[in-house]
Amino acid sequence: MSTTMWRLIIVHFSAIVGFSGCVPNSGDIPAIAKYFTTKGRYEEVNPHLIEDILAVNRSVLQPPFPQCREIHLTAIIRHGTRYPTSKNVKKMQTLYDIVKSSASGRESWLREIQNEWTMWYTEDMDGRLVQKGVSDHKNLAVRLSKLFPSLLTEEKLRAGLIKFTTSSKHRCVNSTLSFKAGLTELWAIEDMEFDHTVNDALMRFFDSCPRFVEEVDNNPSALTEMDRFKQGPEMRRVTEKIADRLRVSYENITDDMAEAAFYLCAYELAIKTVNSPWCRLFDEVDAQVMEYSNDLKQFWKRGYGHDINSKSSCILFHDMFSRLEKAANENKSGQQVTEAVTVQIGHAETLLPLLTLLGFFKDSEALTSTNYATQSGRSFRTSLMLPYAANLLLVLYDCGQGDLRLQPLLNEKAVTFPGLGDQRALIPLYVDVRNNYRALLNGCDSETECKLADRPAHG
């Protein structure tokens, strides 16, 4: 495909997905936006981007010695802002019909929903990338080029030293095209095009892990704690408060309807940068309950709740370390590092199992249906971990005389490898990171972990 044709696809795609990627000022942002979990904007995690979407702070990179230089970057990134799935659109439509036909009251926000707001989400949108999602990745590409000016360069892109891999889903492919467009537009490259590889084995490993599919994904009992919480007192208070605000009967507002309202507020902000009247159905206490409900889902379906959740990501874990090892060996032997940057674009369901396998955001107690009150200070908060365009960055440094060091960043902020103490002031030696994960490097085999347990034959 010609470069011109590729650019036309980007332009056409940007036109059909709809709304501008502008960012509202802080006064337009719902107070509950910081609790939107996996439906949250990247700007809520990095509020400085609201003022300047291309702002970077290189002080988050803290190599221990001035002579340290970056030799490799691995970036594992979630797709950008997307439309709701058809499943959630159906729930939103049901709630909208209830509000239109049954809600009574004179509040201006309720009249706005009933008389001015229209149900514009359609089932065929089904999770596709929106214009804000295009901007998410274009802007991230520019910021990373500013954060790593010796790695993400025009010369390295033209030389094929920057590699792109994506999940096959439209939202991931289009995020990849957008990331590449961010770089080519930055450097006004018009005479070349740059390939990407579609690899679901890496970026959608959860689909091809039979044990995960059977024991968790297709097993209703895997999410028992979330189901119990949804039927518990905290969620019941939320649904009753929504029903009271709408002046409809309590049986009309189920936990599904509460979730639909919460998502309507979240999507209106993420896609259209609007503080929607739907947001008025929740106060901060309600939003914290809604956040915990979704965190329970992520904890038990993708996080620490079941061992296979993280073990399903062994293939991506090994791929990541094999790239780091290759870069380390090439650098050691005096060769040019042949893969200066790896950009891999997938899903929240790609990142969370890997973060879990690496031991990030692990609390002393599991999230359950009964310990909401004691989990307010938990580390496991998907609102902070997994907004749209969430990213795990691993930066490999050569600090001279064989001193290689590895720094992890999450969403462009420094984090510490679990098990290595507080290394923010002193980025750990690469060899120490490998030793820290030695058991996984030697024993985390996807084929073995994902194999279904043999069942006794029935006689």
C-alpha cells in the first residue's frame, strides 16, 4: 500500500469516528471522573496533560549516573478511547427508556436527559476506536519521542529499528496506525510507510489459553465475589439512591442499570469531553462503590484472583525479556541494538495479567465482596492502572563498563519492581531484575500453564 493511500486511510478513519480529541478544562470534568476504572481517560491519571497534552517530565527518568544512556525501550500499550461494546449499549438503551418513560422530577439535569439528550450510541459501534482514541496514541507517540529523544528518532524509524506489533482488533490496529501517524507527522515523513505485525498469540494470549478460558472466562463461579458485592448492601444503597433521584421504583434500577448510568457518564467525558447530566446520578461515595465493583471483576478475571489469570501472560513475559536480553547482548558485543524500540498495542486484558505476573499492585489481602470498607487504600485500582492508552514502559540503560540497568514506568510515571526494594532513587541492575524473576524465566511456560487438567474417565 502506498504512503499516500495509508495517509488517506488515517484521515478517513479520523473523519468517520467522530468527535474531536480536545481536552476540557478542569471545571468541565465530573468530580467522579477519577473512579471510572477501565473507562477512564488518561488525563485523569496524568492531570498535567489537561493543560498541555504534549507535556513531558524527563525527571521521571532517573538513571543513577550522568553517563547512562538509553539503549532499548519496550512499550506495551492499551488501545485508545473507544465506543462502548454492543452489550453495554443495550444496557444504556434500557436505562434511557426507563428514564424517558418513567422518571419524574423538575431537576434541570433530568429534564436535559429527557428532552435534549438523545441516545446516540448504537450497537454497531461495538468497541471501535473514536477520534479521541486516535489523539490518545498520536499524542503518546509524540510524548515518548520527547521522553526518549535518542531512541524514538526519525533515523531509527527509517532504519527499521522501531518495531510495531498489535492485536487484530480494530481498536488496536487503528491505535497502532495512530501511533505511527503521530511519529510520521511529527517528522513530516511522506516518502516511506512503516509496517506493523498482527500477533494475537502475544497481544490476546488469553484467547488461546484453554485453562483460562475454561476455569475463568467461561466459568460464572470465577466472579462469585463480584456477584455477591453487586447484591450486597453497598451496591443496594447506590441503586436505591439512583431510583430516588429519578423518582422511579426500586425494582427498575438494578446493578446493571447503575453500571449503565455510570458508563454513560464515563463515555460522554471520554468520547465527547462532556460533563454529562448522567453524572448527576452519582455522588463520590456512589462512584467509589461502582469503582470497587469493577475492580472486583478485574481482580478475579484478570488479576490476582486466580493463578491462571497472570500465568496466561507467560508468552508475553518471555517475549519481553527475550527482547531485553537481545538488546543487552548486542550492546555488550559492541553491535548496534537492532530493535531500539518495541511498540506492542493490545488491551487492558493484555496489560493487567502481565502487571500481575510481575507482582505490581498486590495488596496484603484479596479483594472480596465483604472487605470494601477496609480496601479504600488498596493498591489495586484500575482507575489509576488501566485508563485508555495505559502503558508499561521498560527502559534499558547502559551506564558504562557493563553496568546495564532497567527502569519500569507505568503511564509515564516511575514505579518500582516488586521484590527489589525502593529502587526509584537507584534504578536496579538488569541482572538483578532477571534474578528477581528467575523462577518465572525458568518455569513460566504458557503451554504447560494453559493446559487443561486431565479429568478422570467416567466408567
